[in-house]
Amino acid sequence: MILSALVFFGFLFFWKGFAMPYENSAQCKMLATHCCCCGRPLVDAISVELGIGPDCRAGVTGGIEPETQREANILTHRAAIAAQSGRISEVLDIAAQIRQLGLPVLAQKVATRFKNAEKNAKITIQARDGLLVVKTPYRRGMAAEFVEAWRNVPGRRWSGQDGANVVPTASKRQLWDLLTRFFPGQYGMGEKGLFRIPNPDADAEVE
Ligand SMILES: [Zn+2]
């Protein structure tokens, strides 16, 4: 019984090994769940494929070459994935590429939501010698919980010199949990540029 189960799972693993390249191809990797322009959840199959909802795409890509349209579709999908993953710098790069395609109105729509993000970024994370130097605003209203949460991040210490909490890179997960708890939806600047902390309670308005 155990042996047959092992053989079965062994087979599954073997088979999956062959299936992997396909599953890992760009299109299969991640599903666009939110519109790249307004961030509202996408509900129909076409919108999910394009990464943009019907309201936001109305009128912005009409009358263009099929090849340009195809490239724009790929870019909006990528922008949607980047936005929902919090990689805001990447969204802004893609908006610039959409502009270069000759679609300034669409580019504008993709970028507008994050226009002031850099200015509003109050959190910074810098990598240094296997450590993360993390600056955040203070949570006055939740001071006790906030201090306690920082204490619970393994290996964390306060650096007076940096005016920041310093966390081992290995505690990245716990750091992210803290940021998600106290700063949902806020912007920060990290090694890969501008990012946004997910907001699990974001409004569920549907496009
Ligand atoms: Zn939209």
C-alpha cells in the first residue's frame, strides 16, 4: 500500500517535471486578478487575460495596428501582475513602454494611480551586510503593539546611528508580516525600487 503510494507520487513528480516548462511559461505563471489601471478586481475572462477591466480599456486602444494591440495586451497584463504584487517601479516602467508604443492615454491610465507613490513612500528598506535597515513611521495609536511586534522579529535590534530597526535578511518574512499588519496599502522604497505593502482589507469594488 505504502509502496504503491510512493510509486504513484513518484510518477506524479516525474510527470510534473516534464510539465514544468509549460506551467512556468510567462502566461501560465500568474493570473491577473486586478485591473492594472484602477486596481479593482477583474471578473470576466477577457479582462483577466488582458489585466485591464472593460471601463479602463474602453476607447484607449481603438484603431491601432493588431501588432501594437498585441504588444499593449502583453504590457497591460504584466502591469497588472506587477501592481498586484506591489512592484510599483515595474508598473511605472511598463507605463513608459506603453507610451513608447504610441498609446499615451493608456500609459497615463496605468501610471496615474501611482503618481504620488514615491512622494508618499514613508518606509525605506536598505540591504547592508546581510541585514535590512528598515525605517518606518511610528504607530502612535498602537504604540504598545507596534513595539512588541518589532521585538518579535528574530534578531532585530535598534540602530541609533541609522535611526532605524535593523533586521537579519533571514527575518524578511516576519518583517513583511509586521509591515502588512501596521502599514497596509502604504508605499515604501526598497532595493528594487518603489513597492506597495498589500492591503488585505482593500475595497472589494468590482470592475
Ligand atoms: Zn480598471
